[in-house]
Amino acid sequence: MQTRIFHGDLKAEDLADALATRFNRGNLVAHRLAVGDRAVVQISTRQHPSSGGQTALGVTLQQNEDGVTVELGKQAWLGIAASLGSTALSALKNPFTLIGRLDDLAEDIENLQLDDQVWDAVEEIARAAGASSQLSESLRSAGCEYCGVANPIGEGRCLACGAPLGNVQPNTCPNCGFVVKPGDSKCSNCAEKL
Ligand SMILES: [Zn+2]
Ligand SMILES: [Zn+2]
């Protein structure tokens, strides 16, 4: 499972719609599902019937306070009818139930390098909507450790009391958008060097 966070004024629903539209073409078929408060887009190859026992690439989109968290991973093909059933829900909650159901569709997905295509599309759609791997303006403030006043990111010293802010500035991984701690040498999500 790969995860990236897109910060900004981005709606999970809009991103899911755009992805489903984009990947529902050619030899691919994409379904848009709603699972609880998450939007899920499943992408599979068209040659195989969309019945149980197939694997698909699942894109799960979760709205969060500063944008959308996107997770990408293989999962069972749920289809539209199955999305209403409890088996679909339990399969999503517990991916281990899927291990026995992987079939050659998984290889199709790998051969097509679909992950890369999906990430490219997500990045492009998110960017067009103004989101990025950077924290959005609303969260771009650093609380002073001494006086508690919020300061804009990038200030070297607290505007209120003059204390140095070096240790309290939040930052994000340029690769996946995870918020990282000051002083971290690599991202805890994707292991990118910072
Ligand atoms: Zn201060
Ligand atoms: Zn990262």
C-alpha cells in the first residue's frame, strides 16, 4: 500500500470522479464506490469479467483537514453490486482476506505499470486543483515554543517574543506530502531522503 497526502483545497469526491473518468477507457475499467466516508476508485483490466475473485488496483481517497490522503494498493474487485454488500466492506477493512483471491489479473496490473499511471493522474488532477505536497496556507504556521503565538512558516524568529523557531516549523516530504519532523533525515512514509 502506497500513501501520499495532497494539501490544499481539494475534495476527495472530485478527485475520485476525475480518476474514474480518466481510467474508464481503452482496456481499463474503473468503478467509483463509496465506503463509509471514503471514496474508492477501483481500476481493472476489461478482458476479465467484473465478478468476484479478481484483483484490481484500489485507490482510496480520504478527506482530511488539509486536503486528501490517497492510498493505492491491490484489492479484490468489488464491482458495483458487491459494493453494497458486507463482504466488500470486510474485504476493504481486512485486506488479508484477499490473499487467497489474487489471480493473474494482478500480473496484468503490474505489466501495465498502472500504479505509476494512477499516481501521475492523481498528481496532475491535484495540481490542477491547486493542491500540492506542501502544507496549505491554513496550516502553514508555527506555534512558538515559548509564548505560543502562531507564526508564518519561514520566520526565523517568533514575531511576538523573538525566540528562535527552528525546532517548531512543520515541513512535508517533497515526494509524498507526509508531515515530517524537523531534523528527520528521511520520510517515515516513503523513505525519501529529506
Ligand atoms: Zn514567541
Ligand atoms: Zn515521503
